[in-house]
Amino acid sequence: MFCICGTLIYVKSNSTKVECPRCKRENSVDMIKPIHTEVEVQRDSHVEAIDVSGAKIKHRCPACGSEEMMYNTAQLRSTDEGQTVFYSCECGHRITVQS
């Protein structure tokens, strides 16, 4: 239950009245109306193909020794984690880096 001041109020099972710890407003437990919310969550685990014709960067290819590779980035993990960098060389070699 939330008070009108926005503070979360914990209700003990044997209480008839509840008091807000912040503003000290007192309410009857009978005033509490349960709210039920159903949410359907679907995770989209589909990752689309990545276009490797990205920007060029000076990054040595470990396969052929070329000084330039193309790169693209994608946010494949949670937003609070770094992005994934995909490097690709003209020779076909690819590198994935979790930054």
C-alpha cells in the first residue's frame, strides 16, 4: 500500500490501522483495495544478421595481417552492459569483442 505522500506502507496481517512512517497519516486497513495487474512478457532472442560493410578502422587482422578492418556495433546484452563490436576483414576473418 502507498500513502498519498508516496511512501510505501507495510501492513501487518493482524493490524486494523496503518500509519505512514513518513507523514504519520493513519488509515484503516479496510480502505485498502487490492490491485491485480497481469503482464505478459516475451523475450525476443532473435538477432538479425549484421551487415559487415561498416566503417573502417586501423585494426590489424590476425589472419592476414591487413592494417584495416571494418566494424559494426550492436547492443546485444542488457543496457547497463557494454556493446558488442564486430570486426571483419576483407579476407573473411571476423572478430567479436565484448566492450
